Amino acid sequence: MAEAINSGLHQKYNRGNENVIPREEGEGFALGKLWEEVRDLSLGAGSQVERVHGPLSPLHFLRDYVMPNKPCIITDSLHHWPALSKWSNHYLSSLLQHQTVSLHFTPDGRADSLEKNPDQHNNNEWPSCFVSAYVERMPFPEALQYIAGSKLGERGVAYAQEQNGCFFSEYSLLAGDVEEDIPWATEALGTKPDAVNLWIGNERATTSFHKDHYENLYAVVSGQKHFLLMPPTDVHRMYVRDHPAAHYTISQATGEFSIELDNPPQYVPWASIDPYPPSSEVEQSRILFPRYFNGPKPFECTVQAGEILYLPSLWFHHVRQTPDAEGRTIAINYCILLELESMVKIYVVHGWLMIFFSCL
């Protein structure tokens, strides 16, 4: 087994019995070369994401980042946002004192992630399930107390992470403190955002590896966001599989979390990789997922308050965060789903022609 683990570029993962099976030598070499060349084309030989002074011109953004499917961090683009100086806990609680918002609870901060399947009869076939957070609606000031105040830790880890355009549906009173879009990006992409979402969390809240089918502009207002990024050509390294869908429930009597499988059953395709496994599971993770752990390292970046991460469609990303002095990290992301004729992104590397459609 040790020989198989040490030759991760020459292996494949067998979904049925979870055995590691060596690939043909030539195919493994070609695959490894492909990884190297695509990564060099995307972000260069290093593992850091390029930082570029903003705001960008629409042509610069489209030519150098959107069409090559290349992430970047844009600095100095949000200094005119009142949110950067106004969004204290006191200001937010006062302005949103009568607003009801959705708050997501998990026992350990891992929302929308893989956990052990509670169904003892089927956990050999489906050892993991995809678990969504327990969601409760409550006044915003109370929600903020769970995230960064007197109720911190009372019910596991709280994270304001509602999707589907929650900024304008739940936090519309804050709209005057930010822009409804990123103007130079809107001009470059030819369309306004399809959704704008607000995220408020603390250092225990994480987002597991996944990909989105839209262009993402991720603007940090306070604290820091730490990203691991994997390009679309590394999809085979992420061990994406269908997992039974489940959700957390909370006992009203004890306050304890439990996992309940969705009924009727549903299945969610999700990456199997935890890039930071517990120390007791590191060796097992390396055995089960050699293509990830033995291959090139993910790209890493930290997005500071006042900066924007451009995250192209189909890039896998894992997110952690460091809060500010008031105990929270706040970010807004703009989601842009491009029209089909604008969604094609092409790589040509040593004779390989790779065409990605953001809708796939």
C-alpha cells in the first residue's frame, strides 16, 4: 500500500470498493503534466493568488482574469463603501433591530459538509452524508449575539450564511452602505449580479470544498477570509460523489444536535476532501484520497477587509475566517451567471484542448 500512496499521480480511485488502483504509467505521467501546465497557465508556478490594484478596467478584468479563468484579489476597490467604517455590532444591531434573519447552526461550524451516515443499515454503501445546517429565523440582534456576543457557543456554532439573494431580502436596510454591484465587473461581464449574499460568522465557521456554477466576486467588509482554491482541471482530485442528503436537528429538551436523513431520499454531489483532517485521520485520508494529498498543493490566499476575490466559476474552494476585534467576519458576495455564449473558457496546454462551460 505504501508504494501506491507514494505514487499518487499514477492512481485512480475505485468508487465501488474504495481501493487504490495504479493507472498505466503513461497515463499517470500525462495527467501529472496536465496538472502542472494548467496550474502554470492559471496562476503561475507559485501557490499564491495574484493581487492587483483596483479598481480594474473592464477590459483588463475580462482579458486577464475572466477569459483565462484565473482568480485574483483586487485591492483598493472598496474604500468608498460606508460599510467598512460603519458596520460595528452596535450599528448593525440598531439598524436591524426589527429585522428577522435566517441563522444557521451546526455543532462544530461545518455547515453543508460531509458527516458520518447515521443510517446503520446503509452506511457501508453510503458511509458519508451531506448535512445542511439547522436554520432558525430570529431578530438580527439575537442572531448577532449567537455569532459574536453573549450567546456565543450556546447552540454550537452560528453562521449567517443564507443564500439566494439574502442581502436584499433580509438585509436591505444596509443597501445604502455598499454597492448593488461591482461596476467595472458588471461592464466587463455584461450583466448585473443574479444574487447578492451577506455572510457573518466567527473563526469556528468553515465552508467545505465545493464549486459554484457562477462567477463570484467576494468582497470582505471586516475580518479576513482564508481560501484554498483548486482549478476545474483538478476535479478528479476532489473525489466528487453523490451523498445522501441530510440535515441537523436540535433537541428542544437537551439542545443536542442530531443528523436526520432527508425523506424522501435525495443525493448531493459533493467533494469528499477535508484538507484539514483531524490528526487521528490524516493517514487514513492520505490512503483514501491520494490524488489530492499527493498532488500539487491548492492555491492559497487571504482576503483582507476592503479587498475583493474574483473566483471564477467551477473553481473548488474551501473557506476559513479570522474575525475582527468585535468577533465577526463579514463579507458580501456577488453571483453572476453568464449567458451560454459568454460561459466558454478555454485552455490549450501541450496539445490538450480543455473547454469549460460554467453551466455544467
